[in-house]
Amino acid sequence: MKIIICGAGQVGWQIARHLAGEKNDITIVDNNPDLVRRATTSLDVQGIAGFASYPDVLERAGARDADMIIAATYSDEVNMVTCQVAHSVFAIPRKIARLRSQSYLDAIYSDLYRRDHMPIDVVISPEREVAEAALQRLYSPAAFDTEVFLGGRAQLLGITIEEDCPVVNTPLRQLTDLFSTLRAIVVGVRRDGILFAPEAEDQLFVGDDCYVFTVNEDIHRTLEIFGKTTRKQERVVIVGGGNVGLAVARALEEGTQKIRAKIIEKNRKSAERAAELLERTIVLNGDGLDAALLAEANISRADAVLCVTDDDKTNMLAAVRAKSEGCPMAIALINDPTMVPLMGPLGIDAYINPRATTVSSILRHIRHGRVRGVYSIGDAEAEMIEAEVLSTSPMAGKKVRDIDFPEGVLVGGLLKGNQVIKPNSDTRIDEGDIVAMFCLAKDVPEVERLLQVSIDFF
């Protein structure tokens, strides 16, 4: 495919990295020559320095015969105009835009705003994506990472192995013997900073971060087996009352979990706006690093603190301060992946990576064929891919043991009809089944070949 990516920032660069690695023809456009130079130097892509919304710039980027354009600059207006020009001038078939402003999102998602007025095929909202990720972390407090698969019937859980884990130093093969009815599979392990797909004889050691794919009914039992206790979340303090914090508070007010929230927001105007838009959430104007203000928010009695300001360091420090004041769980929004290794030493329980959530959402729409979901793991090191098996797929009609999977690929779950199955070597994968697979980044092209989806984008 020939794809133009507008914006060479964190999201644009990661999308280019993914797609270039899968042998697509990628051109990246940005008005910052340094960012373009970084992309062309480190990735197998072409680069154009200029404003993405300018027709002559898109012309130089090859818009005349492009299959797709992804507008992911920092400006909503530039992204929208870019899609309009791509449609009106160049007739690019598929257009994806990242939009942040709630006003634009409300208009575009409403019935009054038809596709004819703004030809964007897919709208990606980072704030909405991050808010949903934050809610998943709150609802699964024992996991550092979570994502839903198979129509909401299964989840991928990120679990840190600690001293009290009952299955530490146990070969994974034995877990099946010990817990024969447990529908959970360890699909990925990060050890000493390296992520890999484990084999049956591999063991889990203290300090490992493992990714476990499990059906919803077995989540509680899975967490217990891996040494985690689950507790109901009733009181949450949110540090940061911007778009993300506001979206989370709104969802908590509207949800069935009956979680009570308080927001701490430093900017007075943002705090007043949050107070006006929320009904039951208490909003405090002040610094989330202020111990006295945290005490006023009853942080010691809160079940969790969610730090979602627009500054990574503030989020991490606020999380540490909240933990020191007695809050049992701290979740931080972290944009910079180089900060993630500091989480453990600082005692931060979980993090949300906005870039990963946005990249996952965009990839889900790019691999449009029979791919139903894509979740980017870590710093684009691996993906969890959910897809329907086609009749033309090399997997169709074969047992798992007879399929030539790369070493970095593991099948986590299978949906046959309405039943979620824990696959083993004798499980047969048939046409129409929905398969969820963990795959390292280098193995994504081979997985797409097995799924036969690369020819079915549109």
C-alpha cells in the first residue's frame, strides 16, 4: 500500500515505523525538517518537509496515487483540511484524522454532521482512547496493562510477578496440569527489558512482567493464581482536570460501578469548566503535588489515584506523593516510554501510554480487512491482533500444532460461534473463527500472511 502520514511526531513516527516494517510504501510529511530528517534516517520511509494541508506538498508526497492518508499532526484544523484536500483534489480512497477538540468530535459524531461535509473515514480521538484505557486500569487494579478482546469476552492482562506469586519458578507447561480448567495463557513475558513469547518449558521469575490472555469469567481466578488480590474500587482521586480527566470523571458518573471521584486541577479555568460539566464529582483547584490538598481530597482513604495531567514528571511525582500519603494504588499517564522503567522503583502500579493507545486505534483501522482489533504492546515491541480466519488463510482447517507460526507468535484465545476456547496443540482453527494472537513486531508481516488480510484493506 502507498500511505501518506502527516505529522512526524510521536504518533506519526510510530505508525510509520509499524507500516514501513511491513513493506508498505510510506511517505511522511511534516513542517519541521528535523522531524522529517529523523524519520527518513531511522526508518525506511520517504520524507517531505512542508505543511500537510497544502495541495502542492501533498502532490510532492505522491497523493495522486496514494491508497490512504493519515493526518496526525498536532493541529485538529490542519488534520481536517488535509483530509478535505486529500478527498477533493486527489480522491485518496481512505482518510484517517486524529482530532482532540471535543467540539469537533461532538459535531462530527452527531447526525447533523454528515460525511459529505467533512470527508473523514475514521476519526481518532486520543483523549477518548486514553480515557477508556484509564477506566480499564481502574476496573482491573491488579494489572498494569489491560485490553479487551473477542467482543468483550476476554482480556489481555499485564501482571508483574512478585515474591508471593504462587506459580513463580514453575514451568508454564505445568500450569495447565495444575489448573486444568483455567482458561488463561501466558502469551508474553518481559524480562530484563526484553519482551518475548515464552515456550512451554519457560518459567516465570520474580520481577517479570507477563501478559496473560484470559476469558472474563476466569479473570479473578487468574489474578489470584498469579498472586494478585482484587478489591472493589469505590473512591478515586483524579489529578488533572483536562480533557482526559474530565472524560474519565464523566464515565465514572455514568457507569454502573458507582465509583466516587474527586478531581484536582491546577488551572483555575479548567477546574471551573470541570465543575460546571460534572454533577457528582468534587473538583478542587490546586496543585496535585500539594500534600495538604491531597489530604483535603482524602487521598489516604481513596482506593486509587489517577494522574493524567499533560506533564509526565508531574504525573509520576503526584503518583509517588499519593502513595506516600496512604493511597494503595497509583496510575500515571506517561507519554515518554523511556520513563516507564522508573515505574517499579518509584512504586507506581500502572501506567497509560497515550501514544500506544492511539497507535493501536489507528492500526486497527488500517488493517481493515478481517482484522477486528490491534493492541500495541510496550514501545511498539509487539501486538495483540484479533482477526477472523478466512477460507483462504493457511490456518483454516488446521490444528494449531500443524500451523507454521513464527517463534514470536502465540495464540491466546479462539472464538468459535459464541464460545471462547483456550487453544492447545490439538485445537482446530476453522474458517469464520475469531483468533487472538500475540506477535512480536518482527513477526507481524508473517501473521498477516497467515490471516490473508493484506489484500483486503478496503
